[in-house]
Amino acid sequence: MKNIVLLGDLSVNALRMQLYFEDHNMAVMLCTQTDALEGFPVPDALIVEVQDRLRLKEWLPALRSSWDIPILLLASRLDRTKTAQLLDLGADDCVYKPADPAEVHAHLQALWRRYPLSLQHRQPTEML
């Protein structure tokens, strides 16, 4: 079972995404703050809603240096400049909102195909 962290607001869309992934045999942890991930076991993927309050420009490079996992952004089409900056800082891919869970799943599957070695050599993690 793969473990996914979804960082963003606890919205209807986030809950819909959680239900979709759980129906596809994946564990999902919803987090609303970057601080909540400190000391957290390394998941198999991180999905991040692009929001100013998360201060992703400062946080993402530090996370990238310690977690070698796929990082997928969920962004507004109006945030294209910010999205490009975050991709330069270490995010792997972006899906624009409103995001269909099946499309997000397909993007994660593609990212996991690019990360096979790093994911295979990691110890399995338990979600809290």
C-alpha cells in the first residue's frame, strides 16, 4: 500500500481526493500546515495545494533535500508564475484545479515510474 500526504486545506476537493485514493488501496494523510510534516515518516508521494500561507518557496527546497519522493502541485491556472518557480525549486509536476482525482492518480503513477530506484530502496513506512 502506498502512502500519500496531501498538504493543503481540508476542503471538499481534498476529501474527495482522499476517498478516491483510499478506494485505490492507498493511505492518505491530510495536513494543513508544513510544520505538521516535521519528523513525519517519508511517504511515497506528496501532493501540495499551492497556497501563499504555506510559504512553499522557503519550505520546498528544504523538503526536497531530505525527501526523495514525487512532489505533485495542485495549482490555480492563475498561479502559473508561482507554479513555475515551485517546479524550479523541486516540485516534479503540476495539475491545475479543479483537479479530477483520476487525473491526479495518473500523474502520480507517471511520477512513480520515474522514481523506481529511490522508492524500492526505502524502508516501508507506517502512516500515523
